[in-house]
Amino acid sequence: MSNQSGPLLSLQNVSVRYKKSRSLFKTDYYHALRDVSFDINRGDSVGVLGRNGSGKSTLLRVLAGIIDADGGQVVKGDISCALLALQVGFDPQLNGYVNAVLSGMLLGLPREKIQHRMEQIIEFSELGDAIYDPIKVYSAGMRARLGFSIAVNLDPDVLLIDEVLGVGDAEFRAKSNAALRQRILSDHTVVLVSHQPATVKQLCNRAVWIENGVTYMQGPVDEVVNAYESYMAHAGKRD
Amino acid sequence: MVRKPLTLDMLWFHAVSRLKAEVQQTYLSYLWWVLEPAFLIIAFYFVFEVLLQRGGPGFIYNLLVGVVVWTWFANAVSAASGSIFMASGLINQVNIDKALFPLSVVLTHTIKQAIVFGLLLVFLAFATGLQSSWSFLPALLITELLLILSVASLAAALLPFLPDLQYVISLLIRFFMFCSGVFFTVDMIDKRYQEYFLLNPMANLIDQYRAILLRGESPSWFSLFIICVCSLLIFWLAMTLIHRFAALYPRLAIR
């Protein structure tokens, strides 16, 4: 089925730093990622765990190709489609429909094909006629629903998801979890970034734990999540 | 990572969608496309023809051509120059060809201006009559479009590194509005300076538009050629910079 040519995506000792101050003579750096290494195979569903500020969002942006790593290497396999992160608010002035079409075009899909899938996207998002309103008037929940619906229905090679599963009401959450699980079961590749161990455990087969910009632990989801949970429990006691 | 190349379809769809959204935000919608240059024309006409009595014969036609040609350039360049800088939210969320932003802005302004140009031609056709030299118009339009694309893209490519540039650009646009003969013709300035004055590509283009639309002359192919070649070189440089810095722009937005 897969794995004929190694991992789909491979991070090797990746580091990312941001410039902190804008002064002519002195530059301070903030290290968001110091040393992160892990592989993503086709059909994998990888959960990335970590506390706030551990570098999860930066990692996602490196995976999506939005920024380059300062150190280390990002090796990508044969990815025909770009990666898509959720909550694509393409342009707040434009309506949901146009935003969805533009997101699809970003993945390299022709416009007709996207317009074909729009019915599905609108139905799944439960936005109804609000799809023709500019995104700026959407609530956070509506935005997340549209973003999720676009991402799931446009089938990118690698689906990157950043903490949105907590958004939306219980019903939509259940629906999106189900849709996601279906993608995962049908050999789609998913990277889920979250600080909720339960979500990761539920949806992923592998997990990576990032702490202070370093891969602290990786492996089968149960092992990593259990270690993470007991660590967090300790950390909680210490505070 | 794979960055999908920008397709013409996407560029067109983006530009048209933005135009529609923009129109819906104002009460007078499409009328603004015409009202904006109209106000400029009225202001200049009032100052030069009425107050200063400096207009001279055919002033209004020269003014019309000057303002319409100039507003296309000025509006497109000033809006496009900040386009990558202002898209910082989006470029931190999706991996997108940043060239989309300046190109889309230039396209929206070109669509708007096409209507204004159309009205200008209809007006001139009635007022001064059609002339065979009008057939040279496409060559001038293409040259101006290339000039706009080059300046707009270069400004958009550099502005995220130097946000202060936005002030410089708006000052320069104002400076060049006075130095490009928008509201005066070349023969009104001292003979000694005419040659240098025409080195400014916008002054040169405005004069050439007047030559073919009002004076029934053919354009100066040599100047058009030079402007086109320089514009293409600058445009190529700007695109190279935008693609070279593609992964850097999202970081600049964070600082």
C-alpha cells in the first residue's frame, strides 16, 4: 500500500529561531524549535503534543512550508499536493464560498473540481446561506467549521490540524472527529497538533511530544500520551 | 516544501472576488471608480483654468488624458506596494505564492481603470472625433501595464523588510504626480528641461498618450521599447526577490 519510498515527510534536527528585537546593532533570538526530529509515513496519523509555547505552532508552519527551518533538514517525499492547515481565513473581506474556492486552488485543484465539491463543503460546515457572507462576520465556531470542512473535503496529501477540534459545539465536534477518523482509516495522512492528550489518543496512531522546542519523546500513541499525562500531572503538583 | 505555482485562473478569481467585495462595501459602489478621477479633474480644472487662468486651448482634454493615465499607475502602485506586508495574517496560515498579492491588486485596478479609459475614449470620440492614431493605444496600454507591474511588484517585495518604505512610496507618488505632466503639457516647460523631463517614464507615457489620442501623432517606439525592456527587467527582479524570500515574509510579520 505505501512505504515504498521511505517517509512522506522527515524532520531531522530542525530548529527555528525568531528575531526578537528590531535594532540595528543587536539581535536577540527566540528559539521556537531547537532540535526536532521525526518522520511521517503515508497513512500515519501523528499527534503532536506539547504545552503552550513548546513550539507546536511553529512546527506546523515548518511542516506546511510556510517558513523554512534555520537548522536541520526537512525532507519531503513524493507529495503531489500542498499541505493545508485549518482555519484558512483567506481574506476576511471575501465570503466563505470564495475563501473555500481559493483554498482549493492553493492545493492546485482546478476551479471546476472545487466547485463540484462545494455542495459537500457547505453541507458539512452547516453554514447554509451564511457561506455567502464575508468571513469577517463569522463567529470563531463558524470559521472553524468552514476551515475543517474545506480541509477534510479537499483531500490534501497531508492534513495539518491545529487545535481546532475543541471549537464548535459537541455535535459538530463529534461529526468532525468521525470525519477525521474516516480519513485516517482510509490511509490519509494527518498531523494533529494539540495539547489535549485525549484527542490525540482518540485519533492518532503515533505521537510526538515536544517540550521546549525539542522532541522529548515519540512512538506509539499510548506510550507517549501516558508518559505525557503522568508528566503533566507531576508538573501540576509541583506548581 | 511544494509551493504551488500561481495560476492565471487563481489570480483572476482572486482579483474579481476582491473587486466584488470592495464594491459591496460602499454605497456608491462602481460609481467611485469614475468619481475618484473625476474629482481630481475638477480640482485641477478649477485651479488652473479658473483661478490661475493658465489652461490654454485644449487644456481640459490634456487634463483628462493625464489624470486617467496617472490614476491607473498611482492607485495600482500605492495599493500593491503594501499588499504582501498587509497579508501577514494569511501568509502565516497558508503556503502561498506571495506574488499573488501585488499581481492581484494591479489586476483589480486595471479592471477598474479599463472602465474609466472606456469612458474617456467615448467622451473624446464625441468631443474631438476618432483619429487613426488611436490604433496605437494598445501599445501604450501594454507599456504602462508593464511599468505598473514592475514598480508595484518591486515595492511589494521590499516593503516587508522596510515598513518605512510605505511613507516613502506615498511621498514619491505625490512628487511624481507633479512631475509627470498630469496637469500640464511638455511644451509648457522650459525647452532646456524638456529632454530630462521625458526621462521620467510616466511623463513620457502621458505625453505619448496625448500624442496619439489628441495630436494624431504616432508614438515614439524607441521610448516605448526602452520602458518595456526596463520594466520587464525590474519585474523579473521583483519576482525573483518575492520567490527567494517566500519563506522569510511570514517571519517578518512576526517581529
